[in-house]
Amino acid sequence: MNWKKQIVALVISVVLLAAFSGIMSAVDADDIENATDNVLGTYDKDGELVSIPSNNSGRSLSPTIDEEKITDGAISMGISIASTALQPGWPRITGGDVDSSPALGDIDGDGDMEIVVGSADDKVYAWHHDGTIVTGWPKATGGDVRSSPALGDIDRDGDMEIVVGSFDDKVYAWHHDGTLVTGWPKITGGDVRSSPALGDIDRDGDMEIVVGSFDDKVYAWHHDGTLVTGWPKITGGDVWSSPALGDVDGNGDIEIVVGSDDDRVYAWHHDGTLVTGWPKATGGDVWSSPALGDVDGDSDIEIVVGSQDDKVYAWHHDGTLVTGWPQATGDEVYPSSPALGDIDGDGDIEIVVGSDDNKVYAWHHDGTLVTGWPQTTGADVDSSPALGDIDGDGDIEIVVGSLDDKVYAWHHDGALVTGWPKATGGNVYSSSPALGDIDGDGDIEVVVGSRDGKVYAWDCSGTYDPGNIEWGTFHHDVKRTGLYAPLPSVPKVISVVTDKTNYTLSETVHVTLEINYSAEYPVVTVLELELKEPCDTPDLLYKSPWFIMMPPVFQWNATVPIHINDSMWVSGGGHSFIATLIEPTIGRVIWKDSACFKIEDLPEKKRVELEIP
């Protein structure tokens, strides 16, 4: 691969006029009191909780029983409140059942996470971490939204889009501000209960959107809403299952794996041709969504999924069963989907999933049960587990909802986490917990929907560490890939990076542009480099002559110095360099990349000289 580099230096020379002023927030004494207060609760003589004050709703209660004070009837006693309280501003109320699984992501670029989820009131909601609604939301569709939103920059415009299905037979894609992405929504022939998966399946440099429909088909669209060549694909039944994306056969491109109501699991190459050895038959409908990962350490990816024949299956990429599988549960596995992760720290991957026998199962890769499992709830477990350290003890907890109106959290050995389960006001059906630090305070929150029409967020004591979250949301990540590993990297056509992310005045910002002159892109091209300020107005710094991106022909001499002498107003705060390759004849953006940086110590707009030698 022939890489050429153009080094660009941006010199910002302004006299330092202001220094940083540190701000220290004091701890309010009332906060401390509220966190450690003793609140009276009523227990019977067996130590069972009869009632607690309403202001303790959602908190963890740890009673200490003094047997000498227990008499027939009820007693009142002190209770210590642990730190698993509801997040301030939560729960949030929608107008219908919340079967959709929340997605956590900074969709508006404000530095903290938003919570995005669908509801059976035909809407998709987006809240800030404090429960206030994001500007432009909620968005209305024409039917129930039981699909789970996927988040990703599908059009490479530098911000995050939200993609989700609806029971009006459509798949929607919105920008973070709630405006529709050009070319969307897309219409299928049936309800869309499946959750979209986002990934560059055809290696064209942008993301495709893959999703199932109740018209028995699986669709794949480009970011602009045009169908990917070879799609949609037809199965023999409704597709409730959500597609998983990964290089299952090690051939360097991405396969698509999904279940169907025809009792089968399908695997296609990106061009829609079937993977050798697929589809695989089970003994029941497959509503469960496949999980992909190297569960047995053989260096290729296995496919794990539940079925309504009361079993969980694991196949190698060629369709042969993994030794020790399938494993039986006591009832149907739907729509709970397996989560993969090393929950016990033994270095290999465990498989965790719910079943309609009221239990949650955890197996080692060879199909043997993990010690302490299965664990029992009070009703069907159709929610899908999340795996992560929520209490800061250094090991992985298993968090999942149940139709007994509760959300459970167990340690890897099956012992309940202190303060759990948490009660909601309705069934926790297919909504699956999402784990993340939504408010940026350094600890972890658990977010999930319920059929009481609410979305809950609990503030946990564990320190947020992305490295200690094995499977943090439904289908592993907010792109809903279902893959316990990063997707294969695609060589960028163009990349732009700065040498640092934070600068003070009088420092030099070094910008590096790398262009990959690949034969995949034999087009006439121009390069534009822009500086984007906080006011969102980009200043064009450089526009190249036309050149051909096809080796060995290289018509633009990248070693020629670029001279820019321009005076402009620059303000403090966040900036970005945006490099764009454009096909000038039709205006098509071939590839876009950006590098964000921050200018500190600039209290007001100043006129500066920009030089790119």
C-alpha cells in the first residue's frame, strides 16, 4: 500500500492574556447526611421487610436485626442506606411499554452521555444524564418502537446518528438534533422488531445498516439509504432476531449472522452469499440475537444463540457444533440473547443468558456450568444480560431484568450484589441493562426500561472503567454488532491527526494528513482542509488541485509546500481540523476524517495569524 504524507503546521501566536483559574466544588454537608442517614423501616420477626418510607424508593437497604428486640408482630428499626440510589432526575416516563434497550452515547458532543431508547408510544426518546430531554427529541414514528437504537457516525459527518426500527414497517435514521438523515426512513414489508447493526460490511469507508423485518427478510443499506448490492436476503419466517456483524471465517471481510422464525440461524457474506455450512437448524423459532466471539480459544469466531427449543447453541464458523453444545435450559430462550465475557477471571469466555424457566444461566466455553449457576428469579427472564463491574470490587457482575418487575445483579459466583435486585413498576421484558458513566462523575450507572412506561437509571458505587466491562449493553455495544471483539479495521483513505488534544496560547499545532492512494478508489479527487471553530463555522484553509487516486499515477505533488497567510478570528474552546476527499465531478464525498483539539487560556476571541508552511 503506497502511503503519502503531507505535514501541515498551524502556528498560533498570541500573547497569553489570562491564566487558568481552578474551580473546586465543595461537598455539601446535606449530601453527606442524605447518604448516611438512618431511616426507619418496618420488619417482621423473621427479618422480612414489610414497608419502607417512600423516600427510600430505589435505594439499597441493609438491616441489622437484634433478636432481643423482636416480638410478635412488627418492629421498627434503623436501616443503613447504601449507595445504589436512583440517579438524580430518574426514572423518566414515556407513554408506553419500554421493551427497547437503552443506548448510551454522547450524541450531541457536549462531553457527557445521552440515553436513547424507544417506547411503545411510537416515539424514540433522548435524555441528558440529568433526565432533561435533548433538544429536538422525542421523535415520532408510526408504530411501537420495540427495536433498540444503534448509535454511530453512519455518514462520516463528525457527529453521531441514531438508527432504529418501528412497527410501522420502517427503519429511521436521525442526526443528533432529531433531523432525519437524507434518504431515511426506509420501508420494509413488515414490523421491524429487530435492532439495527452498524458496520462497514462492504469496505467502502462508511457504515452500512443491517436489520431484520417481519416480512421474512434481512436488509442492508448504505448510509444514504440505497440498498447494498445483494440485499435484502430472504429467510423462511419473521426476523425478530438482531443481526450480528463480524469476520466469522477469517477471510478479512464481515459476515452477517441472524436468527429467524423458521427455526434457523443464517450467516451471509457481505455480498449476500451464504457462508459455507449455513444456515443451521434448531428445534424452535430463533428470536434470540446471536453473539460472536472466540469462546473456545481456537482463534476463530464462534456463533452462540438461544432457541425456543429450550436450548442454547454454539457453532464454529463452518457450522459444526462446538464441543459440549448445545446446552439445555428448562424452557424457551427468547428473546434473551447471550452475553459473552470472562466473568470469573479464569482467562476464557463464559456464556450468560436468560430463559423462560425463570433462570439465568452461565456456562464455561465447554458447556459446563459456572459454579453458583443458574440463578433463579421470580418470573421469565427475557431481558439480555449485561456484564461489568458495577460495585468496584474488581470482578464482573451479571445484570439482567425479569418479568417479576425487578432488575438483578449477581457476582460471578451467583451471590447477589448488595442492594439488588432493584424494583420497577412493571415487567422488565426485552429491555436489557446498559452500563456506563452517564454523568461523568467517575462511577457507573445501570440504565434499563420497564413495562411501567419508565426508564430507570441507578447510580452504583463501582468506578467506571471501560476495561472492566465485558458486555455493557444489548448486543455488546451501541452499534449493536453482537461481537465480543473489535470489528476488523479498515485502512482509512484519509486520516488527520493532531500531535496533542489540548493547547495553550503560543503553542504550535502540528497537523498530519495521510492519504492512502489505493486502487479501490480510482477517481479524480480534490482535498479540502478546514478549521472548524466552536461557532460551527468552518474556515477553508486549503483546497488542492485535482489529482487521481489510483497508483501508480499520482498527479498532485504532495511535497509542494502549501502557503497560507490569512488573518482570522479564533476563539478558545474546542476546534477541529476536517480533511475531506471529494469527487469533484459529482460532489461525492469519498472519505472524511477529523481531529479535535482544544485551545485553552483564551477568554475571548482574538485575531491570530495562521501559517501552514
